[in-house]
Amino acid sequence: MFTIAQLAAAAIIAGAPTVPPKAAAPARAPEACVTPEHTGTFRVTASKLDGTEGIPAVLLLENIGGCLEATFITDGSNPAAIDHLAKAGDTIQGRLNVTGNETQVTVRFDGTTVAGSIVGKKQSWKFEGRKTS
């Protein structure tokens, strides 16, 4: 009788619905790697479009593992990475978050000089400078 009870219990357990394993979260697609044709340190001055409120800054472009990494450094806030980089000719574009607001950055290279813009919802800035290292 005990054996019959064990077999009945085993049959009930074997017939119970199984919980399917959780599906793995979809992996984030890696960002496109921009080839680092321009690297170095660029000392720039960022100002409003009318030329007022000039702020010294550094644009740091590095070759990390064969990919371009860009950082914008100002005196008044923490260094901010420029991500979502894209390249077209001598221009790179990306996204910058300096003050909690997402902005679009465009950098144009001309030899050892750079010029560009930072455009957000409420403010727009321009910057220009030269390569220092």
C-alpha cells in the first residue's frame, strides 16, 4: 500500500505543470565604434552664440581599444562623456549631458583647430580652440 501511495505521488508530481525558465533580458546593442582619426587634448573656449559668457574648457579625445572616446571638461561642472558618437568626414557628432539636460554636440576638425556647437532645448553654445597635445 505504501508503494502505491509513493507511485501515485510521483505520478501527480510528474504531471504537474512546470514553470518555464525566465527568458533572458535582451542584450543592449553595442554602440557603434567610431574610428579615432583625431585624438588629443584640445583647449577650447565655449560661449553663447552671441559671443558672451566665454568659458574655458577641454575637449579630450582618446583611442580606447580602437574606438574614439570623447570627454568635455569645464571648470564649473564635472567632466562629461560625449556618447552616441557618429562620424562624417572631419565632423563628429554625439550626445552630451553636462547639467542634467541632454544636448547635441558637433565638432569640426581643421588641422590642429576645432570648432563646434552644443545645442540643447534651452541653450546653445559654440566653441573653438586648438590642439595642445
